Amino acid sequence: MILKELSEAVGVSGSEDAVRKIVLDAIKDHVTDIRINSIGGVTALKKGVPSASGQSPLRVMIAAHMDEIGFIVRGFDSDGLIRFSAIGGVDERILPGLRVRIGDLYGVIIWTPIHLNREQSVVKLNNLRIDIGATSKDDAADKVKPGDRIAFDSRYMEIGEKMLRGKAFDDRAGCSLLIDVLQGEPYPVDVLAAFTVQEELGLRGAKVAAQTLKPDVAFVLEGTTANDVPNPMADPDDTTELNPTCRQQAGPTLSVMDFSMVAHAGLLKFMRQTAEVEGIPYQLKTQLGGGTDGGAIHQSNAGVPTAVISMPCRYIHSPTAYLHRDDYYNGLRLIKAALDRITRDSYV
């Protein structure tokens, strides 16, 4: 697992260079046909073990996206504060007071102190600014430029024995899993790895990768929302049972449907059977919400049977997501078992 290095790297959508370097260093001795496409995505081949029948191996694409949500510099105020816009699904409620990075510079998203406004409601993003300590518009413009990416300033930590904390687990957790898969022994199938870009802006890199690789079947490795803690805004007298999207320590999550795709029924059945045969805990994600690279992959070329395996993460799309180590390694067990068992007849 190289989740720490991946999490702490800055790779806001459209500027994934630092993450790509980590990926390339990690996989270069385990794959062939490494390519960087025109928009920055990485593809590679882990050749399968030849079958006794001489039949061509199944071509299995596994995708994980390198980009993370963040911000982009839009301009400057006369006092040196930075105007910015969101990249991806940013929750405005968490922004005031957060530390951010712009290249090698650090800043803070400003807010009105509680001493001056105890009735303050959520401030819209276009009314927020970033303070990097500049004293004028020219001073700020000498330090950063419009178009520079802005990321959360966050450090990876291990909480207790099994909880992992950091930014960008959506989807550096998936990238770390895919690297672990590629560093393992060869499988009975050809693994077509795709570390994609610009997922948070509309699954753009996955579309390019799938059209290039032309897989027979695809798996997407993701981080997803584990809203398995009580809502602090809920009525304390509300006794309605918590119905989260998924729960931590319940194993990897298999998607039934989201806003971008409906999981291939045969492939979903195969994944459930694989988990049950191998004794791997798993859960189903049945609540709608969000989308994954699978939304682009399953529509590519003449259509690709696609399934999504997600790691349950609390506080996703924030500087401090939580991921349980057991869920990570059970997710790794599941994708490896699927690669060992899948055949052309497994999901029809």
C-alpha cells in the first residue's frame, strides 16, 4: 500500500502530474506497454498467464482516477486576496478557515470571526477569498497565476491500529489498490490498467482510456461515501434508523446503480458469488448518488460490462477522509479473486 504518498501528492483535476509520477515509479517493473495519453492518463498492460487451450486471455480493464477535487485561481482583489473557483464537487460548508496549498505556497480560506458575526450562515464560494499573506494585487500576482490549482493542505495519518486518514481517498485509495494488483503475480487474464484523469470533471479520462484499450470487461476501483455516523443536524428525538450508503468495516462496496450507470447484472452476480466463495465480506451500495469512471467505460466502443468496487470512506471530498484498513485489504482480496476466477462465461 502506498496510500500515504498518493494522498499527500497534489493532483487537482487537469494537473495530475505529481500523482502520475508516483504511479509510474510504482508500476514500471511490473507491467509493459506503459503509455501516457494526450490528456495525461496512464495505461499499462500486465500480461496474463497463457492458457493451456491457447485461447486469447480475457482483456480486463481496471480503472482508478488520479485526480482530486480542489480549486483554481481566478483572480485577485486589490488587497492581495485570491479569488477562486471550485473544481469538482466541493462542499461550501466546510471551507471557511481551511488551510490550502497553491504550489509551494500556503494559504487560508478567510471567514468572518465568530466574535463579529454569531448569526453567520454558509458563505457562498464566490464570496470567499484565500489569504496567502500578500499585501496587494501585484504582490499576489507575483506569487501565483490565474489557472494555478489549489489543493487542501492535509497530512496523511494512521489513527489507532486500523484507521487511515487523509485527503483525496477518492480516488487515491483506488489508485493504491490498482498498484497493489499490478505488483502481484500474473493472473489468468490480461490486466489493462488505467490510471485516469479528470474524473471529477465528468469522467473524461476514462472515456479516452476505454476507447483506447477496448476491454472485454471492466472493473472500477473507487472511494465512496460511508455516511455511517449520525447526522449532527438531525432532530435528536428522531428515532429513524440510520440508512447509510455503506458502512465501514463491512467490506468493499459493490454498486448496484448510481447517477452514471447501472451495474452489469451478470458481472455484479459474479462479484457477489466470488466474495461469498472466498469468504470476503462485502456490501451493496443501493442509494443513488454520484458517479464513477464506470459511467464512461460501460458506454465506450460497443459497450463494456462494468462493475464498481468501492472502499467505504467517511468524510469524503474533504481534507480528512477516513478509511478502515480492513476494508482496503478486503477490497484487494476481492479484485484479485475476481481476476483469478473470471472467464468469458462468468458474467453472461
